[in-house]
Amino acid sequence: MDLIKEISSTFSKKTQRNFIKFFSRKRPSSFRKDVTLFEELNNHYKSNSYKKLSHKGDPNYHAIRKRITKELINFLILENSEDKSKSPSRDKILILAKYFIDFKKYSEAWSVLSKEEKKSNNSNDFLLSLKIQRLKLKILPYYPQGDFKVIKKNILQLQKKQAEVDEFQLYFIQMKNLLIEKIKNGDVNFSNKDFKNSFNGLQNLNINKNHPEIHLKNIEIIRVQYAIEKNYNDLVIILENYYKNLKIKILGDECLNCQANIEYIMSYTYLEVRDFVKSKKHLHNLKSLMDKEDKIFYSYLGRFIGIDSFVKVFDNQIIEGLESITNSLENHHSALNLREELNLVLNLSALLLVNQDVKTANKVINQLNKSDIYYQENMGREWLLRKEMIRTLIFIDLTHIDLAEKNILSIKSKYLDLFATKQYKMVVPFLKALEKFINEPENADLGELNSIEELSNFKKEKVFRDPRLIMFYSWLKSKYTKKNTYKILLNEYHSLN
């Protein structure tokens, strides 16, 4: 179809003049080859002449035609858009089709819509596809070549799919509001009745309420809402209650990824509150799903190793934990995404430090040699702070005291705003204890450490809910007591349970 011919034939003289002004807006001049070609084409189409166009042999002829077509569509959108604002690229074609319909150019409108329909079928944009079918339905009485049965079938299917999308969004907001109310009231129960009631009035979604994607979304919503409040203990209880009522509709391998994601979230949640027994249980479930399909295996390998190696440390298997990380980085490097790789490298450095292999720990952390901006953009400030803290401890162990002091000053200046928050309030006392050890190593003993803990109101049960903090504390205590870091870590962990 010649869009230049079909569009220009609808132009009045005034509209044609406006288009030429629009077309030459960026480089107005007395002579422009593209404007001249448009005028020549317009006259040629109106005259129905078979005379050859003078520009047709020009090597840029087709490129100029392409530019004219593009600007014609943009001009029509600007002229016909209700709010005169820039329309999304996919909607431009619909505006063009409506323009043709208004001028009773039904064949041209059908052709434009059929071409766009093929693209929309691959995009899962049900609303756009539905708009296309509705426009085709509008044309159908005037276009006998159209197939009514196909359009009817498409519209009914798309209406159902779009209804599911809309109901899922309604369900998402409804579930979020329910959880906000539960948090407010301190309610950590989540019964089967709660789950069923959340689907009231959602007829299309209710049919698929046990689909793994629904359960995964619910678990993600629960996790986000409680994480916002830093309420990890209640998060574990409500997730556990939800998981007990979990009835996943078995739909074959296509849903393995959703199930794997659920098991990963459950395992990581228990890890965050130091319940390694339950964390291992869900990790085992995740491994079973990973073994069923290579795609799942490689998608979750980095996250699995991250949790598994961490649990091993507190299970008196630090060597096995180190080996699993090293093996993954060496043999499955290509399967890891950037975040997984950086997390494993930092974890490896921390575990080597706990195992008192400080030279190797330094070698590993030196791999993280990009700028702070790079790591903050890709990993976040918390990760970057943890990296700098680990690097500081390595400097102290290597007796690079000047570098350690420089790093401590840098941490204080860069992260001062974080230290006022509940999550990071123990960082400042920890840094003071480091400075005390650096400046007065001869006075570093258990009594001095206990004194620092009393001054900072240090409560182990509360602080060590995050097991990563046990590692930092164990290193510090090893300096004040001159004992093995890993043995202190195991003793501290067992004393909490």
C-alpha cells in the first residue's frame, strides 16, 4: 500500500500547506528536495498520469519517500490526537487506521491494522490487540473480505485475558491493603479463609487461584510489605502460615520457575532470621527443582550457592562453604549474573577472613576494583558499606594500619546518614572498637570489649538476628581475646540457640 498516496489524497489545500510547514520545520529553506518530491508525488497522484516521475532515478528516492511517509504519520497523529501530546509508538498506527476509517478508506485501514496485529500477537499486549480487533469490527460492515468468526473469537479471548490482567492488578492492591492492616494490628495469621476471601468478586482470577504465579506474587507482596517495616520476625511467621496453606496447581515444567522462586524466597527469609534448619529444608526443595531442569539449575545456581555456603559456615563446615563458592566461580562463571557473581566474591572474601586466610581474602576482595559509583548502581549502598568494612578488617589483619584508618574515616564520611537509622546503629560502636584496638592494642582484652558493649547498649540476641553481623563481631572479639575467629563464631551462634 502506498501510504503517501492514500494520506495525501485526503488533504485539503490548507492541510497540505500545513503539512509542508510541519515537514520543513527543522530546516526551512527556499528549496528542499524532499518537499519538492512530496509536491510532485501529490500532483502525480491527483492527475492519474502515467508520466514518469523526474525524481524516480535519484539514488535517494526511496530514502526520501520513507522520510515523507514517517512525517505524514507524525503529522496526522499531531492533528488528530485529542491531547496533542506525543503518542506511544504502537498507538500511532491505531490513530492512522482511525484516520483512514473517517475518510471511508476501509481497505487501507484494514491493511494497516492487519500488519500491526501480527506485531501485537507477539507482545502479550492484550489491550492493544483488543483495540485492533475492535477497529476491525468497526470496519467489517464495509469490508466484506473480513472474517467475522475470526474477529469474534479474537475479541472474546482477548476480553478474557485482559480481564485477568485487570483483576490481577486489583487483587495485588487488595492483598497489599490486607497486609498493611495486618501489620498495623500485629496480626501474623494467614488462613485459608483469608486466601479465599481475597478472590471475592474476581471471577476470572478465581479460576486460577492456585496457579504458582498467584502464590509467588502473594509471597513477594508479603515479603515486601514486612521488609519495609523491617519486621522480619513477623514476616517469617506470616510466610510460614501462608506456605502451610499453599496448594500449587501442578501445570508441568512451565511452572517450575515459580515454584523454585517460592522455595528460594522461603529459604532466604529463614536465613535472615538465623533459622538455618528451616532455611536448609527449603533449600533442599529448591535443589530438587533445580535438578529437574537445566534452565532452573543455572537460573538459581548463584543464589543457591550464596545461601548454602552461608548455612555451612554455621554448621561447622566452613571449608565446604569455601569450596562451593570457589567451584561456582571457577566452573560456572558464565551462568552467574553480575549481582550473583559480586555477592559470591564478597562472601568468599568474608569467609576466608573468618577462616583466618587473610592473604587469600585480600587477593579475592582486590578483584572488586571498580569505582564506588559502579558498585552502588549495581549492588546498592548497603553492599558497598559491607565491602568497605570487610576491606578494613583485612587491612588490620595485614597490619596495614594507615590504610585501615583511612578506610574508617572514609566510611564515616560516606555513610554518616545511614548510621542514624535503626538498621545501621551498631556500625558506629563497631568502628570505635576498631579504632580502640588500632590505637591501644596493649589494652585490648575481653574486659575492654565488654565495656564497649555496655556503653553501646549492645544486645546480642537483637543484633545477631542478621547472621552476617555475627561474622563481624566474631572477628572483633578474636582481636580482643586473641582466640580463633571461626571458633568464636560457632560459640556465639550456639549460645544464641
